[in-house]
Amino acid sequence: MPHPVRTTVLLLAATFLGVGSLSVQADTRVTYKSAASGTAYYQMGVELSESIKSGTEGDIVLTLEESQGSVQNVMEVAARTGNYVFTTPPGLIEQALAGEGVFAERQSPNFQDIRGLFPIPAITMHWVVAGSESGDGVIAMNELAGQEILIGRGTFGAREAERYIGLFDLGDEIEVANAEIDSGPDALKNGQIDGFVTASSFPTPNVIETASSMPISLVSMTEEQIAKTGATPQTIPADTYPGVKADVETTSLPVIAYTTTQMDDDTAYTLTKTFWERRDAMAEESPWWGAISPDMIGNMAGTLHPGALRYYEEADIEIPESLR
């Protein structure tokens, strides 16, 4: 017959061990990989991490990891385990699923396990020029003729700017400055160039800084021009930047937060629900979150995580059949 005191001690020990294990399991750890430190997208990761922790009362903790870019983020799906969330343009997901492009030589069956969660601020094209002759801070694409424009090199913005210059037959009309894009705001303020191109979420700090120290205009494209680029349309609302008093119609590269099927449905549901419920609060601190809207979910490639889909159905948010 078991000794009553010993049995009581064992039961108490089991109870304390159980409580301890519950407290460890209460925190769900999620790795979040987006961009290099010092970039706007890394800062978004910091803000998202704080917001998710606050919104879930610490039940979900995002741990940020630096990244060298979206390709690396997707590639790591091949070897990652556990709750891995990463950001990337949808086009790279399409390539990974099809085993094409940069993934043609480095395919992995794990790419088929990628699932979408929610959109984050898009990479938006800004064509910034000195002066504001129109009065509303907006000019047309053809008004770039005769100007020296800094587009940089090796970045998404530089590649798009170069493509648009050729697409709209401006190659003989625009002088492309030979300098790093980081020098754009200072070079513009010093009169060394007439304008620069930058691609980032809006409002982007370097454009705010420039517009706060001198009059600027942004290029607004026509509906036909945007359609010709084949890129995603994007409106930068009036008064986003000092002196730019009208809406700016431009293009963007959507960016989506993805995970994999290794994340359980409840975690994906809570992450997605908390993101949308905290979006307005995040926008009060950092305006770029205000650019996010439910219709941006339609830019997603692949399919939604079942947990995220559950939230969207509960919230009565329309979801394309292709994402289900």
C-alpha cells in the first residue's frame, strides 16, 4: 500500500511540474525574418513584434532576424522548422512554387508548404523632383524630359526606373546621374541633380526629409501608363508629403507576410487577427501601416494558411477562391 505522505509529495511535485510546463508553453515563439537592420522593413518588424506581443498579452512573441533580402527569406523555408514568418513579394512565391527563376537550381518540396497570412506595406515607386511649379506638387511623367535623375543601381527601384524610362521612350530625354541612391536627397538639395527615384513604403523618411527642407513634386502616372508597366497600381494620398497636395498615382511591388504549414491553425489565426485589430494603433505611431487595406490580400500568391482564412471568414472579408 502506498505511503500517504510520499503519495502527497509526489502529487504536489507533479502539480508544480505541470504548472511549470504550462507557463513555458504559454509563450508561442515565432521567428520573423524580413530585411536588414536599419531599413524601413526591419523597423516595421520591430513595430509588428511589439504590437503582436501587446495584442496577445505576451502569448505570442516575435523574434526578429536580420535578412539579406526576400530571396533568402524564401530559400530558408527549405530548412526551417517551427513557427517561421517571413516577408516577400508574391512573385517570388510563384517562382518558388513553380521551381523557376532564382529557385530553378535550388528547388525544395518544402516550398509547397508556404502559406499566406497578411499584407504589409508595399514597396512604392517615388519619382521626386525639385520645385513645385504646378502648385499641387504633382507633375506628369513626360515633364521629366531634360532633367538629370538619380536612379541608383542594383535595387528594385533602380530596375523599375530604368524599365520605365525605356517603356516611355525617355532614354534620350533624361540624363541618368551616376551616383549611389543614398545620396539622392542631399544631391537634390545641393542642386547637383534635378530629381531622384526611391522605392519604399510610404511615407518614406528620405522623401519626408527632402520635402521638409525644399519644395518638391512627385510624378503621377496616368491609368494608361500604369497599365503599360504591368505593375500594381498604388495611390499615395494627398498631403502624405509636405507640399504634395494632390493624390499621386504610381506603382508598387506588393509585400506579403507568409508562414508554412508547420504553424498550427490557432497561432496563424491569432497572428492574423491581432495584426488587423492592431493595424490602426500601429498607423498612429507609423503612418505606413495606414496604407494597408483588406483588398491587398488579393495580391497574394499561393494559398492562405487555414488559420488566417478562418479569421478572414469570421471578419467577413472577401477572399478570392484561388487563395483558399
